[in-house]
Amino acid sequence: MVYFGDVKPIKGKIHIKKDRCKGCAFCVEYCPKDVLEMSEEFNVKGYHPPFVKDEDACVYCQLCESICPEFAIFVTIKEEEEEGEKGESRP
């Protein structure tokens, strides 16, 4: 039996295709957790694309993905590494 306190929230990993972005900032404005921020750099179109400022705060709501008119951003589920599965050598 799984109790409510045992359920861990799903975390997201944000992917941004900078060259598709037109700098509208919808993703930054509507992110409920303020994960994104507009960068100072320019893309090939001359716009300022967003960057991820706090990926650990992403709750995989996919609002940024659904609101982007240029399909320049998408979110995948961040996989948690199982303890002992990676990074630990066994004899």
C-alpha cells in the first residue's frame, strides 16, 4: 500500500532549442515555479532565448512546452538515479 506521504513529486528536465526561439518570454512569464529566465545572449534570429535558472524547481507541469508558439522548448521526466546503480563500483 502506498501512502500519500510516500509519493515523490515528478521532476522535469527542460530542453530549449535556442535557434527556434523568438524571445516572446511566454515560458518565463507563465512558469509557476520561476524556473526560466531570459538570457542576455542572442540566438541566430537576433532574439534573447530563455535559460534554465533552477532546474530542480521544475515540477513537470509542461506549461512552458504547451504555451510556446515556436515549439522551442520541451520537458522530459528527470530520472532519479537509483542508489547503488550508477557511480558505485562493485568488486
